[in-house]
Amino acid sequence: MKRAHLVNFLAIKTQEELAIRASLTMKENIFSKTTALYKFSPSFPIQAYKLLKAYAFKIKIDVRDEKHEFLFEREFESDSFGCFNIKMKRLADHDKIHIIEVYEIAKYPGLDILLGTYIPLKIGEDKKLVICDFDKTLVDTKYSTPEEVYKSLTSPIEKFPTIEKSVKIIKKYIDEGYHPFILSASPHFYEAAMRDWLYANNIYSAGIFLKDYRKIFSITEGDLTPKDLKVQGIYKLGHLLDIIYMTGVPKEIVLMGDNFESDPLIYLTFYELLKGRTEAREIWNRLKNYEAFKLSNKQNSLLLNKIYQLKDMIKRNQANPEIKIYIRKKAEEKTLHVPEQFSFGSEALELY
């Protein structure tokens, strides 16, 4: 029997709001036919290939306090891919929120199916974030040839070399109270394999942001297009902005990436947007001429709208976050070469 299943769920509670990001799919219940116990082992991406299918869902969110007493409930409908982006503001019992129960309520009318119980990530006034790229920053993955792609799909991530220095850096900041987020251009069905690797390396409670390949081939969505299979700028910058919308503008933020593709350009642009020193449209006019940021008309309007929302947040909170950028070397380069018009923030950047 197939039932609704949460692919990912991230709830963040700040002083002002409750933000939820979730994705659902239909999945066979492996315990419906047998009671045999399964041996736990690291998963590999191809096991989740069925996540390429798209379904629409409706969920009910039950919110409870620390004593598990009911506070309130809300119902939400997903997009056509089973994804939810929810923000709840000005909640009467906001300070009491401690437990979130998630139910799917549409697939079997009259039957509420419990998907999981979660404790939201609580981010206080002194927001500190560490956002880290995954491929070639934490793990030396390879996707250049068909053989390498096949190996990536059919092997646990632990089979690829771990970048020990990167792991040491991110864990140092986590120990100092920074909330971790993982940003990757890998397909959305890599989530379980990636989560297994993070747990094996003692990195817990990290929010994972992946590229939903179903949207690339969608006629109606337009968030991503076939060119975005290789172009990462629009995707990564968009998700950096999404993280800030969920958490609020941080007091301190650390960005970690590599020098293999467009991470330096993306992070330096994000640096200047967070500092709010340059007009948003001026930054955007510089950026959109680069290969990594070639956009469709819809993408242009969506991302520009996000940039202006960030500008409003920074102005409203009078924020001036402290920003540090780490870039892993591609070879033995001593300096990082970026276009002069994006040299802002170079003083915050460290090659390693």
C-alpha cells in the first residue's frame, strides 16, 4: 500500500514567525507486507529515483506546547510537486510552540495520516548561520563523465573522499552555536543519501536545500529551466535568499564553497546584498551578464523580487551582519580571481 511520505521537513521558529519548508511524495510502506527487520546501511541516490514523480498534497499542521497540549492547527495545500513553503506570523501562542505534528489529509478522505512529529529549530535574537556547499566542498564528488555520474547514483556518498578541512571548519562553527544549512546543486532525490553522510560525520539538524529536477522539465513552473542543469547561479543565490527569509537577517553568517564553479561570484554578490551598501538593481544589472546567471524572463522577475524583499528586511531591521566566506582551492592558487566589479567583500574571503 502506498501512503504519503515526507521527503524533507524543516521548521524554523524565530522571535517573529514560524517558517516551514517541506516536500512530500507517495511511497510504498515496506512494513505493510512483512515484519522482517531491515539492516540499516548508508543509502545511495538511485534508491530514491521515484521522487522524480510529482503529486499534490494537503497537510494539516497541529502545533503543541512543551507539555504536548494542543495550541492550534492550520491546513495547507502543496504545489503540483508536493512542496510547501509556509510562513505563519503574529501567532497568539508563538512563544509556546514546541512540537509540530504533520498529517496528510487529502489522499484518503476522512483519514488523517500522521507523517511525523518535529521540534522546530529555534533561532533567537543573536542569529548565527553557517551555510555550506556540499559537492567539492564537503565531499570530493565527480560528475564529469557518464561513468562518474553512474557511480554517484549507485554508491553511498561515503565512497567519495571527504574534505576533512571543510568538515573541521563547519563543525567548529556549529560548536560555537551557528545553525548549519547545506546547499547543493545535486538532484532533490539525493537528500536521504546526503543526510546519511551528514549523520555519519556528526553533523545534525542541518537544513538541506537541493535542486528539484522536476521543475526543470515542467512547462508551467518556470522556476528552473533545462539550462539550469549546468548553470548554478540562479539556483544557489535563490536558495541563499530563501534561507534568510526563513531565519531572518542574521547577526553573523559564514559561507563555505569551492573554486570549481561559480561559488565565489555567488557568495560575493550575496555579501553585498546583505550589507545593503549598493542598490539592488545595480548589483543585478552587473550579475545577469554572466554565464552562471543567464535567466529567463520569469526567473529574472522572481529573483529580482526576492532581492528587493531582502533589501526591505535589512532596512527594517537596520541590520549589518558580520560575514565570513571560505572558498576551497581548486588547485594551488594563491589568490582568487573575480571580476573587479564584484571585488566587494574580498576582505571577508579566505582561500583554504
